[in-house]
Amino acid sequence: MAETALARTDLEALLRTRRLDRTVTAGDEAPRFDPIPTGIARLDLQAGGGFPRGEMSEVAGPRSSGRATLVAGALAVVTRAGGLAALIDPLDQFDPPSAVAAGVCLDRLLWVRGEGEPRLERGLKALNLVIQAGGFDLVVLEVGEVPHEAIKRLPFTTWFRLQRPLAGSRTACVVTGPGPVARSAGGLSLQLQGRARRARAGRLLGLEIEARVLRARQAQAGECRLEGESA
């Protein structure tokens, strides 16, 4: 028994050195941070408070499903509270005026712009550099218009390498795309679907967003309808 305990101690020490001990040891020494709210109270309640820090989460859905609305809400929560956020935008699709209208403080946001081409590798390199730099409360990688098949062709180790510097940090990372690919073990996975709301005369009133919580460490899977939210 003594030899077994000693072997376990040696193993845990080795894992701590490599920062891979979070699923083996109790992790009581790791700091605990509140999650980053999405800015939508009903969704936060269902999702255990929002996007967990120190983890990689994902927001998946087709075009006009509400991804931009959800990301803008989370960025607004962080920047209005005096925190720092970063947006990795490989396709250069971020719209600052719309973000300001949603409550985002642009002077608290690092915007890494691409060249309007689907350069996924460059976006991933930028994401890695920002995570390694530290100091950010929320980092978002927007690859919603990159073909999902191109994202799925990435080596599965890609996301492990990105998760490693996140572990134990105060940074929440969110990848938004057409389908789920990047959630870490403790991350949040949201699947969005948008429906147009129209008046009787056919006039478009906005979008009704259906958010499905696929995985969340502190919440059960389920659906949340967000009526009246815009895209």
C-alpha cells in the first residue's frame, strides 16, 4: 500500500509539472473563477452561469442563427465590467458599430483582423498567441463562415494544444462556427438555431433564437428559447 501511495504521489507530481493533472487530482489548489455570462439571463441560468474560465467552449449554428448576438452579449458583459476581451476574426467580418450598439466597449477589446479569406491556420496561430499572452477574460475565435469540413480536418491535437495554456487561467475561450468541434472537457457547448419572426403583414420583426445546451459541467442539457432576440 505504501508503494502504491508513493507511486501515485510521483505520478501526480509529474502531471502537475506538465499541467495535465486536472482530471487526476482533486485540483483544490487551482483558483476558482466565476464563469463569463452570455448576457442572456435565461441562458446563463441553464448553462451554469455562462462560459467557464480556463476552458474552451463552443457556440455552433448556421448563418443567422444568433451567433453574433451571443458573442456580442458576452463581449459586452466583460468589457462593461472593466475586463479585457479579444476577438480573433480571420474573415474580417466583425462590425464595430453593431458591437457598440450591443454594449461592447471597444477600448477594452483587442480585434485581430484577418484578410477576408478563410485562413484558418492564421486564425489558430493568433488565438494561441493571445491565450499565451494572458490577461484576457474572454477570447473568441470566429470561424462561422469557414467550411465546417475544413475545421473538422484539423488534427484533434490542435484543440488540446490550445487548451493546455488555458487550464487554470482566468481566461474563457469561445470558438464559434457552423458545428461543434472544439469544446474541452469542462467547456460549454451551445447549438443555436434562428427563426425569422414576422408580423401578419409579412414584415420582418427579428429572430427567435433557440439555444440548445449540449454540454455543460454545471448544468444539464436542454433547450432555451430566446424570443425577440435579434441576430
